[in-house]
Amino acid sequence: MKEVFCIGELLIDFVAEKQGSNLSLASEFTKKAGGAPANVACAIAKLGGKSAFIGCVGVDPFGTFLLKVLENEDVDISLAQRSETFTTLAFVSIDEDGERDFVFSRGADKELKYSPAIKKKFNKNIVHFGAATALLGGNLEEAYGRYLFDAITQEAFISFDPNYRADLWKNRTDFFIKKSMPFIEKSTLCKFSLEEA
């Protein structure tokens, strides 16, 4: 069975309760595990597949909670990293149509450091790149690009989810598209929302 390596953010979603799409009106939030690549890893494991998560969380209680959630879902967390930087948080509201609005407090996800030892694990396996925060600079973006090269040279099946979040790019959509293109060009499978397409 092929293993699926999911690279990107693992974060806390604080989901607003008892209101629509206006975060300023929210007074109650529910803590949930979030991050699209981590969600993919969990879904694969629930379907009987073998998945591993590559990303970074803080050494705070939220980071511990997130890794425990993945571990409980049978996701391999041996490649996950911990950082002194606080775990990334996202505040989320959902309107009546199911559309989500996000405000991010970025933290440890950006601290992921490239590990050359992982390269051989990619050999003829599947590497999934979830890009909500991965193209915003820092260690994560550098590691992300190097892992793409490793996936190519190891003949992995490459999957890419641009996971565009307007709050993170603040009117720099063209820059986001430019940074996404190398991943789109090298991927066998790309997952686009209507907005991303």
C-alpha cells in the first residue's frame, strides 16, 4: 500500500457559534483541529489508507492537542515538528450557505524545517501539498519547495491543494497564483474550489 505524506499546516480552528458570517458578533467559539493537509491525512487513515503528516506546531497545549488528534486518527506523526513559536490559530465563521470566513493568527506552522532524511520515504509514494499558509515565506515555504523537488526526483504521485484564503493574501492574489504555478505544473492531481479555479 502506498503511503500518503501530507505537508502543510496543522492549526486550531476556533469556530464561532450561534451567529452567521460576522466574526465581530461572535461571543462563543468551539475549539477544533484544523488545517487542510491534516484533514487529508485523517481522511486517508479513516478510509483504511496509510498517511503521515509533515508540519509544525508549538510546544504549547494546543500543539499537544493537535498531535493527539492525529495520533488518535492513526496518522503517523513521527515527521511532525514542534517549535517554541505558539501554535497557529484560525478564527472561523460559517454563514447559512456554508461559506466560511477566516481570520488567522499565524504561528508555528511557518517554522517547519526541511529534513533531507524524508526524501527517500517519498519514493513512488504519494505527496500531498496543502498550501493555505505554505507560500507565505519563512522556513515552511523553503521546506515546501524542497519537498516538491524531492517528490519529483523520487517519482512520487504529487497532489496539490492551493487552499486560497483571502485573509492571508490581502489583495496579493496575483502573487499567490505565481507561487502556486510550479506546484500546479508538477502535480498529477490538483484540487480547486470554484474561487481558486
